[in-house]
Amino acid sequence: MAITKVLHMKQAKSGYKAKHLANGLKYIMDPKKTSGGCYISGSGCVPENALSQMLETKRHFGKLDKRQAYHFIISFEEGEVTEEEAFQIMREFTEEYLGDGFEAVYTVHNDTAHIHGHLIFNSVRCTDGQKYDYPKGEWEHRIQPLVNRLCKEYGLSTLDMEKVKTKRGQKKSGGKEEEYVDNLPEPTHISQMYVDKPQVQQAEILYIFIPYRNRHLTRHQRECFYRKYRTGKIHKNPRTQEYKASCQALKRLQEEYLFWVEQGIRNRGDIHRALEKAEEYLKNIRSRKKEIIQERGQYQTVFSLLKALEGWEMEAGLYQEGYPEFAGAYQEYQKICGQLAGLGFSLDEARKLEQYFITQWSGLEKMRKAALKERRIAKRLEAKACGQEQNLKEQKGQEHMEEDQNKRSRKDENRSEKRGMNR
């Protein structure tokens, strides 16, 4: 029977992002493992230029970072298949599973006791720039069943999917389904260099499936939720907005208190002076920004060359690591470095200059945000102070009116009493 293992390649943590992809392609196309290159082929690309084509696709769609590629390994039972049959199965699997949307290289290794095939394909589709999507259940519902069908057509044994499902249920850990291979490590993410490793005998492998995140709700739970929602049984808490408003009010009070203490405010005049200070600070920041823009404009050619270098840096690094197919990219890289030298800058000096302007600009942005916050708080305090004065005036006016009213009442009472006495 043939068992499929699925790996993925992330970008390298240091150095060139596509380093693992380059090493993976180099590993599976090793002439010593493929009968001198007899069992190497490509889909959507020429194997010898596969790396450069994949990188060009990534660059074209602006997706050079993050996940770089996927690596499928199909292991056949010892003595059950020939190299030619395994190679044909790899070809049919690649064409049916990937179609013509992904650049891929597939090979067959016959340097171990059991024959096995490798498939590495670009994470970015060359037709529309979409990334390969590995949904939940992909191994169980598409990948391994396709391998089983192809093996059956060639008269080979197949993997019992019912046993896989049973074993998977038994291997649940903490409510989460985990991918595992008995007696093997779990390299679902390739981050190491490809090196020759002793192959494990097929009899040791039981089954493999891909990890995925548990759903928060089952299908039945979602349906129940929808029904309740439609019947009006699920509503937002009407007090939620009140809680949010209270939290915002507390946050504003804290800001105002800290501002009051830091600025040493004692009266309304101090608030006005703090507001003027924030306005002046913002004015100086705007002025400094204009100066930086003018100063940076003098080095625009240097920064344009640096940007052009980014497009060739990865390939130039790979050429220096021993990939001769990137000789042209390395020459372009050196040419741009020469143009920088003609302007009086080494590559390190140009990058330091660029970083200087980036640091200056980001520092001014932080100061601008802080000044805007201070201005906002000062305006809020000034508005409150004005409101309090207005309230005090209104209160005093009300008190005067009540006092006048009381005086008139007392006068009326006195007149009434005098009239009564005169009678």
C-alpha cells in the first residue's frame, strides 16, 4: 500500500526566505537518488529552473514571504512497485490533484529498500496568485483517497481508511485531533536543511493525517443557534453599551487626572497654556517633517537603487550558496551595487542612511501622536472648565432670583400684617 505524508515549508528564519524551498528541490532532484535524474519531472515548470520560476511567480504577485511550498511524500510498500510504476503514479497524482495551476516538481527515489515519491509545489498559484488552501479533512477526503484509487488501478494494495478513522478516534488528546506517525517524528513543518537520512521501513508506518483546528460549534449547534436567533431568543445585552460607555468615561478621567498632575494645572489659565504648548509642539513637528522630506529627497537615487536590490537579493544569495542557475541574478545584483558605489555609498552605508530617515520619521510620528493626545485632553478640560463657570453663573443667578423672591414674599407678609393691625 502507498501512504502519503504532507509537509510544508515556511520561510527561513534567517538569511534568504526561500532557503528551505531551494534545499528541498535540491534534495528531491539528487541524481544519486533518482537513477541519475531519470525519475525527475515537472508540472508547469522545467525542473532545472523550478526554483527561479517559483520565485518569479511569488515576486509577480507580491508573496515572497511566509509559507514557501508544500512537500508530499508517497511511500510504497517494499517490493510491491517498480520505479516506472511509481513514477507514473506520481505523474498522474500531480496532474489530477494540482492541475496546471501550480508549478511542481515530482521525483521517485530508489536508493532505499522501499521506493517512494516526492512532490514539491509552489505555495502560490501561477495563474491567479492565490495561495494553496489546505482545508480541514483534505488528507482524509482527497489526498489519500486519490492515492488509493491510483494504486488500485495499478493493482497495488491500498490503505484502509476505516482503520485510519478508528485509530484517529483512539488517538485524541485533550479533545484535539493530532497528526502522528508511529515510531517517527512529526515534521509537519520543514525548517531544517535537507540531508540524507536513513529511511524507515514501510511496516513501521501505520497512518498519517493532517492536524487542524477544532471547530467552535458543531453543525447541529450552529443550526440550533440560527433557529434561536431567527425566533428572537438570542439578543444582545441591552446594558452592553452602558458598560462600554462607563469604561470610556473612566479612561478619560484617568487621562485627565494624569495630565492635570504632569502639567501642574491649578486653574483655567494653566489649562489654556498647556493647550497652547501642545499646538506649538505640533507646529514644530510639522516643520521638522518638511525638513526631513527635503533632506531625504537629496538621496532619492540611492533609495531607488536599494529598492531595486531587494528584487535580486534572494537569488544572489542562493547563487553564493551554490546554485549556479542564479548567475544572471547575481550579476544584476552586483551591477546595482556598483551603481551605489558610483554615488559614493557602500551597501551597508546606504542601508544605514535609509534606516536613519526611517528612525527619524517614526520618532516624529510618536511625538505627534503624544502631542495630539495632550491637545485633545486640554481641550476637553477647557470645555469642562467653561461649563463649570457657566453652571456657577447660572447657579448664582438662580440664588439671586430666589433671594429676591423671598424678599418680596417677606415684604408682602409684612404689609399684610400691618393691614391686619390697622384694622
